[in-house]
Amino acid sequence: MSINIDQALQTFIAEARELLEDMENSLLQLESSPEDAEIIGAIFRAAHTIKGSAGLFGLDQVVGFTHIVENVLDRVRDASIRIEGDLVALLLESRDHMTELVNVIADQGGQLDDAALGREQALRKRLHSYQGVQAGHAAVVVEPEIESSGGTVAGPDNWHLSLRFDREILKNGMDPISFFRYLETLGEIVSIVTLPDAMPPVEEMNAELCYLGFEINFKSDADKNTIASVFDFVRENSSIRILPPHSKVAEFIDLIKTLPEDEKRLGDILVTIGALTRQELDEGLNAQKNPDGSTAPLGEILIGQRSVEQEVVQAALDKQNQVRESKSKENKYVRVQADKLDELINLVGELVIAGAGANLLAQRANDSSLQETTSTMSRLVEEIRDGALKLRMVPIGDTFSRFQRVVRDVSKELGKDIDLVISGAETELDKTVVEKIGDPLMHLVRNAMDHGIESAEKRLAAGKPVKGMLKLNAYHDSGSIAIEISDDGGGLNRDRILQKGIERGLVQPNQILTDQEIYNLIFEAGFSTAEAVTNLSGRGVGMDVVKRNIVALRGTVDLESAAGQGTTIRIRLPLTLAIIDGFLVGVEKSSYVVPLDMVLECVELTESERQGMKERSYLNLRGEVLPLVPLRAHFEIEGSHAKRENVVVVQYAGQKAGLVVDELLGEFQTVIKPLGKLFSNLRGISGSTILGTGEVALILDVPSLVQQAANAEQKISQAN
Amino acid sequence: MAKTILVVDDSASLRQVVSIALKGAGYEVIEACDGKDALSKLNGAKIHLIISDVNMPNMDGITFVKEAKKLPNYKFTPIIMLTTESQEGKKAEGQAAGAKAWVVKPFQPAQMLAAVSKLIMP
Amino acid sequence: MPIRAETRNGICHLAIEGEMTIYTAAELKSELAPHLSEPKTEIDLSGVSEMDSSGLQLLILAKRETSRHGRILHLAGHSQAVLDVLDICNMAAYFGDPLIISSNA
């Protein structure tokens, strides 16, 4: 059970984060349309849902804080307070704090640090000023214990319950028998008398009404409120009387008097069920006949407070009419755990491979009908694969919209007025890619705001609108997704970049470069042209890191810039990381896959070059030194050297290397299967795939191989 | 045969926890994420009790209760409304629609179980 | 038709099938009422799958109506659902019929 609860808690965390994101977006929208009831409703609902679910997990810290936020939002909703800039800012900060609270939960055993606690105090204080007069919690009126003021103490240590229900309760789905079954969980029903006296003759009797009354002798250690709460749902219009143990005889007598049934009959019943002795009853009834002033009705713990409840209902209904209902967007989703999807995709991958195997066998068997069947199956399997991969596709919009807040906050920080325009939000890409693109995008956006868009004075002087514009755009382009970050700032300073490139030794002084090549220099390590290191950029993370992250996703990044008009950075990413266009090569009997986009060219080694390789591990490729990585040696493959050897020239991050292999087997699209943890330390391999023949092919980790080759070359040149 | 309960709330985690508590006590549970979804689920298995939130997208709890009560198979089914302190009005509206029982959010699983057990035993 | 009726040896035999709950109460009552004028009636409850207060109420109504006119009503073959209700409401003695308590009750 605790495992289940833990799973539910994970659901809560994911759900709360999603709601907090929605809440943020809605709050930002609210700035421009403060009167929109629908947006206000959505914000309220987010806080409301988080509070409700958090309560279930006993997350008091979340409940406590969210309760205050919800309270303020409720007042916004019923128009008691108006939305203005300060309030939106406060709510945004509160939302951030809620996110922090949720993060603390996610981070099991974590606690808010002092700074966060301090922030919470400050937020509470500020929220408090919007809360107005506290409505207070629903008052729980605990009726005072009745002091015994003389009179005979009756009966054994048991409760007495006298129940006459609202006639309508059965129609409302409430069954007295269910209440009794529940009572039995609180104690023991010592005896019970069912009174059908109120039931009219057959002709008048309505079978859907409840005519039965009950007198119950109940033994329990539960307190008054607990027992009374059993009848919470039927209190209205019912007469529920509960006499605690040791109640005075006078109270029973009063009970008898006020119940509809015959006095003598009720008296007998009370005696039968053990609430009173015959003597107590007789004495009590006699005492009632000679009232001495102590017969005021006492002892009713719970009575039908009809008049009061009626008022509450009316007030509530009045209030209700002021509350505007909000509808939300159609949202029909099935929530599936990501790892289940991954598992499915993995299985589909195996299915593709198994299908290819079957295909191969069919071809060998030379059975045309079998071939036809397997090829139909292969087509279907491929459709399933595409379908399965699509399941993991998510629109990039959610990632984009996170930047609304970033742009808002950063532009305030920088003192610049900048608008964010989003387009192509519906463009879909693989969830695994989306998760990894957030950080590089964040860096590029901040960079564009900080360095790209000029200050208001400069913009005015250049005759541009004071308000800067940042655009995020996404679209599909031939099997990949392109994401563009453009600003309407000053553009890159070509000459400055070139000068800096020369200073850093990245460019030879006499080298002739295209504008494009010069711009792309900013992606080189340690390159920064900003004259002033501002608070935002220049924190050590340069554009080179951005580029490396993107390349690690098998993506590319390039840049366009026009002086005085702005800069556009374009990122291209594969739609999914699960499939790779590979180049299959063979060494002895093993097969390896090289990601196709890293392959530059293939050359066959001449006999003399093969001889030379024994002494040096590089090749003269058209006058250029190409470090070589013989895969045979790298993977310690045994066996005689092949008759012929080939070099696959690969490139990563501007560095080239040649992979020496036996055979070139051609292009090949394949599903990547990640390697298990066991192989995580293996160098030079990034994954595996299974060929149609059932053989395993390893996917080469080109970046690490290139790195290795470059290092080896450096060592040699140093040694020389 | 175990009694079946329909839990209607837009929060998946709330449904999950309530469902764990109820199943632990021996009830069968069916979940729905909003009023519309819940209405479609009433046509399936026989449901003995409904727990519904008020504030939900697509179809709110009040509308759902009104619609459910119109169905011959559900006109006498007990309904527990999930209300909040700040929504006393909703509680009254829910009662008028036919949801005579309620549990105030935020609640502990044990409180929900108590409310349910008062109305039906598993 | 949740009630089957047939007369054998001058006794009206009724058998109630299915639920005796608020959902069926109104229909059951209208079917049951005409038979209450028989001099001797026996109701077979072995087919009662579920029972609530409204079902109990109907049985009480039948018992009261018949005894008021000096007629005889017997309940027989109580199913577990019926026994449970009679037990919790302490009504077995009211009907005065022999009950077969199953061993697992």
C-alpha cells in the first residue's frame, strides 16, 4: 500500500507542477486582461486543486500556504478585490513559493531553507493585506457538557439514541441500516427497537418514504461529536437525539414527551432496551406530573436546527449567484508514465528488428507468398513504430511559454522593454528532446535580451521602436524540427568578432572567411564579445556550451545576423532520439553503426598507407593530418587483417578523425536501444541496435572517439 | 459482491489516494476526471455511491449530479460532494441538486472512508 | 415482475426475486398490496439479493396489514441479505417466523 501511496505522491508532484505552470501562464495573461473571469477561474482552480490534493497527503506546509493564496483568489473571483500589477506580482511570487514547496516534497526529506522560510513569512504578510476579514473556518459548535444538577442518574454506561428520520432520506440514498452498520464500527449496539408506528395504512403508504423510528442502546467509548457525526448527512429535517451515558432520568422523560409515539409504549421500550429501569421510569413520570421547575428540556445534543440552516442555505445561495463559473479548455488526455512509453517504443524497436529478420528468412526461403506476407507485416510494423514514436511527441508550446515569465522578469531586471512573440507552439517533437532543449534555449533567450536588444536610448537613436521584440518560432523541416530565436536588436558586429577571433588564434590574420563563418565563431569555446559582463551573461557558460548541448542531441545550430536589424539563431534537431540514420561498417565479423550526420566521406586505404599505419596513427588526407582510430585495435578484435581496409572520415565539433574499418556496409536507419548500466563506463559506444539478421551492432560514440584521436595526436606532436 | 464507487475529480493524485483508501477497505473503485467523463461511466457497471468534486473542467460537479439524478438507475444513489470551507454556497447547491453528503477539502483519506462507510458498507 | 404468485392448498405463495431496495420499493408495493387480502400468505424471500430499510418497511407493512385483519402471513426462506437486516434492526421476533441461521452468519 505504501508503494501505491508513493506512486500517488509522484502523480501529485507532476500534477502540481503542471498546475503551477498553468497558473503562471494564466497570471501572465491576467496582466493584459485583468477582467477575464475565465482566466481568474483557472488560476483559482489550480490553487484549489493543489490544496485539496496536498491535504490528502498530509502536506500541511503546502495546504497552509496555498489556503491563503486560494483565499485571496476567491476574493478576486467574487470581485471583492481588483487585479492590479502589484497583486499579479505577489501572486506570481506566491506561485514560485508553491513551486518551491512542491520541489521540497519531490526532493524527499528535504526542507525549506531559511531564506525560503523568510520569503514565505513575507509573502504571508503581503497576502494577508488582501485577505480582508477572515471568514474563519466553518464553526464547529461543540455543545457544552451538561452539568449534572441533581436528579437521578440513569441506566448503565451506555448512550441512548432516539432517531426519527427525515421521510425523504431513502430517496437521497441514505439508509438508516447503513448508519447502524457504521455505528457498529464505533461500538456495540446493545439493543435496538424499530418503531413502525408512523407508517400509514397500505393505501396511503408511500414505499419510497422512510417511516421507521429507532430507539438504540449503544455502548461506545466514542465521544459525542463522533457519534453525532454519523448522522451529519441526515440532520436536516430529522430528529436525532443522543443522550450520553449517565443522563438524568428527567432527560429520558422529556424525550418520551417530545417523541410522537405513545408515552407508555415509549416508556416500555426504554425499559426493554435497558435505558431506564421500571422504577426510574415510574418515578420520572410522576415527577413530571408535579413539575418543580427542573424540567426544562435538556440533554438534546443534536436537534434539527432547521431555521438556522435555512438561513445559511439562503446566504450561501445568494453568494453563489455572484460567483461566476468558468469553463476550461477541452482537455481529454490519458496520463501515461513516460517509462511505460519508453518500454513500448523499445518493444516496437525489437519488433522492427524481428520483422526484418523474418523478412530476410522469407527471402532466403524463396517462397513468394511468404515474402508477400512478411512485407505486409513489415509495413504494418513500421506504421506501428511511427505511431508509437508519435505518442511521445509533445508540442513545443509548453517549453516556449515558460519563456513568457523569463522575458518578463529579465526585461525588468535589465530595464529594457521587451515583448516575446511565440509562433509555431503546436510544432511537435519527441519528449526526450524537449526535456533537453530547455537549457540551451534559456541561454539563447537571455543572451538575446542582454546582448542582442539594445537599450531604449540606442533604439530611439537608431529610429527603432523603443519596445524590443524577441521571437520564438518552431517549424518542421524535412524530418527535423527547426527552432528560431530572433531579436530585432543591433545584430552582431562582424568586424569585432573577426578581430577577437584573430586575437584568440581561432582565425589566421590573412584567412578569408564568409560572414556566416565569422558569425559562427561565437560558438567557439571561450568566445565572448560583450564589453561589459552583465549580471545575466558572462557567467562562464558560453555559446560553446550551448552548441555542445545541441550537437549532443544530434542537432546543429547556425546564426544569421544583419547589422542594425537583429540576429536569428536557428537550431535544428532530429524529431526523435529513438531512431538514427546510421552508416553500417564491419570489422571482422562485428558490425558498427556510425551516425550518418557525422560522416564526411569514406576512403579506401592503399596498400602503402596500410603499411604506414603500423608506424603512425594518422593519414595524410589531401595534405591534411587526419588522426586515425583503428576500430580493430580499439575494440581488441582478434583475427587476421582483412584484405582491404577503409577509412570513414567523421567530424565532431570541428575536429576530424578517421575510423579504420574493414567493410563499408551502407546506410541504415535503425532504432537505438540504450545500453544497460553495466556498460555505462564503456568508451566509444553510445548504444546498440539489432540487425535484421539478429546480430547486435554497436553504435559508435563518435564525439568520444574523435576526442581520443585528437588527444593521441597531441601527445605525439608534443613528444616530437 | 463488493460495492462500487465512482470517484470524480480532475486531480489524478486525489483520485489515486482516495481510490487506494477505498480499495483498501474493500470497495471497488471507478475513476472519472470530470462530469462528462463520469456520466459516460455511469452506463457501465452498477455504481453504488458517487464521490464528486464541484470545480471541474468540461462539466462541473453540480451539473453532473443533476444529470446523474435524472437517470432512472441513479436517482436514489448516494452522492458525496467534495466542498471547501470557502464554498459553503456550493454545498447548498449540491444538496439541492441531490448530493446530500459532503466531505470538506482538504481531507484525510480516513475522513473520506468514514463518510463513505456511513452510507454504504463494502 | 419481481413477485411471482401462485395459490396452492389455499395458501397464497409469493416469491420475491432480486432487490428489495428503494429502487424497487414502489413497484414491489404495488404488486404486493393486492395479495394482502388473502387469508393465508407465505412470502418466499430466498431470492432477495439485497435489502434496505425500504424493503424492511414493506415487510412490516405486509405483516401489520394482515394481522390487523386476522389473516396469516409467513416469511420463509430468508436469504442472507434479509437475515442481516432483520438482525441489525432486531425485527425477527416481530415477524415471529422460524429463521434458519446459516453457520457462517
